[in-house]
Amino acid sequence: MPRTKKDPPAQLEDMPNIGKAIAAHLRCIGIVRPDQLARREPIAIYRELSKVLGHRLDPCVLYTLLSVKHFLDGGEALPWWNFTAEGKIILKLSDKGSQP
């Protein structure tokens, strides 16, 4: 059943697919509440996390962020792997855009 506007998640871990590890990573870049996550693009968060942590993260982190964005935009809670195809396209386009 779709979530309603009246019951937004209170903590990062209240969102689908966000566990302790990803929540801790998000807090490292200043995202401590779901509403902060809702205002940012998943690829930008993924890139910032990779930079701060000093290595490129597994793409499933991007897929997770895409699933959370979908949820926060009013969609149903879906498994992160449902966003694999979309994430691969975003990564491919993003990688092309960052090459000289």
C-alpha cells in the first residue's frame, strides 16, 4: 500500500533498504534526516559518498538511493534491485559526462 504524506519516516533507518551501514555513511556527509535525503539527487549523494569514503562504492548503493528517492517521492517501498537497470544507465551517463 502506498505511503501517505501524513506518515513520513522519522529516521534514516525507517526507510526501506536503509540499514545501519548506509545510514552511517549518509551521516558522514551530513544527511541525518529523511527530508534531507529527499532534496538531493541519488547520483550526487553516491558521488559524494565515494569521495568522502575514498573509493567508488558498490553500485548497489546507488540502486538503494534510487529506491529511497522513489519511496520519498510517494512511491511504494520496493527492493533496491528493482532499480538496477535505471542505476546502470545513470552510472553510464554519469561516467561519460565526467570524462575529459
